[in-house]
Amino acid sequence: MANPKHKLSKSKRDKRRTHYKLEGVSFQLCPQCRDPKLPHHICPNCGSYKGRTVIETD
């Protein structure tokens, strides 16, 4: 197995890991009630998906 010849510094290690970050959650506005919702999910406020009511909400 390959082993490193020299110790890798913390800054060198962290420079390699700069792209290992989380992305923010994307939201879309519901076309029915204009509340933010997750894409490809039922709207928790009005219960609609793709222009039709899927679940009844109060």
C-alpha cells in the first residue's frame, strides 16, 4: 500500500477540502398559495401538487 512520505500540513489538507461544503436548501413558491415549498413536494400550506389538490388542509 502507498504511504505518504511526509506529513501533510493542516492548511494543505484544508485547501483540498474547500469544495466539501453544504449547499443551501432551494425553495420554490407554490403556484396556488405563493408560500415557499420544497421542489417536487406537496405544499404543506394548501396541499396542492402540480396544480391539483392532493390532500385536504384546514
